[in-house]
Amino acid sequence: KQWYQRRVRGEIKSQAHYEELIESHRDERIMVVLFYANWCGPYKSSIPSVTRLAKELVDKCFFYKLNVTEHDDVTRLCQIIVLPTYLIYADAKVIDIVVSPGMEKLRNKIEF
């Protein structure tokens, strides 16, 4: 929970909120959206690695999270089929997709 409180800018609450966030970060740092489910074993096991990565990259990107169980509309819109999945945005466009565990790949994509 500490990672979410300190490193994640917030929970995405709806499809409209998701679209608003993408547009609002158009000219800012990279935005990473973590698609997860509380019941997902790989998500739970990746939390320590993601926590470290978020601490290291806090000045380079914004992290948000989206619970796929609660927001299947956004999940379908983004065609998420594997959890956890990280969509990386720059200039309001998806520039890459990283599927967990993939923490080094995620780091490399953010630091490009």
C-alpha cells in the first residue's frame, strides 16, 4: 500500500477519467497505467519490484493504476488480456506495452 500512496498518482475511476488523464498528460512526462486485479498472483508477486522501480523513476513518469475487475469497459477498450499489463503513454499515445514481470523492460521503455 505504501507504493500506491506515494508513487501512484491515483486510481483510474472510469473510462472518462482514463481519457481525461491521457489528454491531461499530453505535454508532460511519460504516463504509465498499470492494469491489475487483486486476485492476480503475478500482480501480487510483482509489487516489490514495481515499488522499487516506481521509487527510481518517480521523476521521469506518472504512474496510475486501473482495476480490471471494476472497469471492464476500459480493459476492453485497451484490449488487455494478460495481467498485470503496463501501458506506457507519451504525447497521449500508447508507445509501448509491457506485460509482467518485465520490470527491466518497463524501465528501459520509460528511460528511452
